[in-house]
Amino acid sequence: MPAAKPLSRADETLLISIVVLGDDAFSTTIQQELVRRAGKKLTVGSLWVSLDNLAERGFVRKRSAEHPNRKGGRPRIYYRVTPRGVRALQRARDFQKQLWEKVPDLSAYQGS
């Protein structure tokens, strides 16, 4: 697998949403979590494109599951963050912590 490029903020938010949802991460619940967590509303189509991109990069794994109580339609596709995705999230979190280290209180900052 090629070297991982850094996560974009959108990738990071999407991966965090999947981690939070655990075993219940499929398109509808991911959309709801993105709205709740980041105020982001994505169309299902753009969400699928982003999820497919994360899967191609090795950050998420997809699995199809039939539901006995659902009639018709396609099986749900569930997503799970891979160990590679977890490492990428850890790097992103560590980078943010390092970036903000020793930044003074911004409420007192007087920029010009």
C-alpha cells in the first residue's frame, strides 16, 4: 500500500464519526453523526465517494450486510476504521496538540 498522505480535515471528521458510531456506521448514521459533530450535511453520493476514497487508501474497511427486517433495496454497507486509519487519526490528533502547544490565550490577542 502506498505511503499515506495526511488526512484532510474532512477525512479526519469522517473517520472520527465512524469510530464514534462503532458497529452502527453506515451511510445514514454517518450522515447524522457528521451533522451532529461538525454541522456538515453531505449528500449520500458525495459521502459514498469520500468513503470509497478512504477505503482505497486503506483507512476504512467496508462490509455488506443484509437485514432480515428490511424489505427490498440494497444491503447496507457498514464501515469500520482500519488500524491504518486509527494510526492516521492518532497522527492528526498529535499534530493538532503540537500545533497548539504554547499558543497564548487568543482572547487577549490584538492582531492588526
